[in-house]
Amino acid sequence: MYHLITNKQSLIEENRELKLRIQELEKSESMTKEEHQHLQEFFKIQDELKEAKIQWEYWERMYDEEREDKQERIRRCFRWIKQIKPSADWEEFRDWVMNDEE
């Protein structure tokens, strides 16, 4: 997740810089071959940014769905335990479930 956000920020910054360059180019009367290549690069990076945003949103949605599913499973387990042992404590159960020790 961190890598996606870092990559997205990098693409956003590069996109911003290229937009400024395009504005500069539009002010000049003619566009050199190099400037034309920069413009093409801008459009390519802009497309990559859009794709990265779509991917980031997709994986964020998948993460949220997975997290909610796991939380609901833990709550169901606790409800079942509570039927067997009415004195069961939620915090104690949650801490036990989240503990990495065997």
C-alpha cells in the first residue's frame, strides 16, 4: 500500500511539472521536435497516472473488504464463544485473537 501511494505521489508531481512545461510550450510560437517528444511523454505519464490511481483505488477497496470480512468473522466467533461462556470478555478475546504467539 505504501509503495502505491509513494508511486502515485511521484506521478502526480511529474504530471504537475509536465503541465507547466506544456503551458510554456503553448506560449511559444513553434514547438521543436524535443518539445513535441516532451508533450507525448506528458500524455503517456498522464495515462500512467490514471491507471495507477485506478489500481490504487482497486487495491484499497480490496483491502477494506478483506478487513471488514475478518472483523465480522472475529465478531461471529466471539458471539459463539459468548453462548458457551457468558462471562467471556470482548477485549480479552480480541487481544488473544490478535496476539502473534501460538
